[in-house]
Amino acid sequence: MVRIGPSITLQPLGVTVEARPGETVLDALLRNRLRVFHGCTRGGCGACRLRLLDGAVTFGRYSKGALDDDERARGLFLSCICVPEGDVVISLLEPHESRFPRWMRKR
């Protein structure tokens, strides 16, 4: 099988999918029927945040309210606006790190 784009391995599931050239991480995951939480899909809400474990991504424009500099330094990224530069390994966030909208949280 000939690869067209970079691979994205999602931990802890160990599932690997292939991204198309220029495709965002979120689009590649959704196209391959992996359900990951997301919201606005434009870098504004932060709901699609994941952790980059290995590799690099190119960031598009996003709101600092969705991902601050400290979070980015700790390896978090917005899957809706980031394109893998090559093969990447990513992971879901721990529940306390995610930004589910307030209306989705238990009261």
C-alpha cells in the first residue's frame, strides 16, 4: 500500500490513520470514523484540544482563549486547525484537561 500523507496514531487506543496532504488532524480522525470531541472547528473554542506526544504540527490561526501559551508549551494543540508535518503520535486529554462546555458538565 502506498502512503499519500502522514500517519496519525491516537493513544491510548493505538489506532493509526492516514491524513491527506494539508488535512487537519481533526478532519483526518473524523474521516476515519474516530469520534473525538470538537466544537467550532475554527480554533475558537478549545474543545478539540489533544496532546502531541511525538512529531510536529503546523498551527493555523487560533484564539489564545482556546489554547494559551502554557498549554501549547505542554504539548497541547487544537486538532481542528493543526496539520501534521509528518507522522505524529497524539493522545486524548485527561478529563481535568479538557474544555467541555459548561452546559455539558455534570452539575
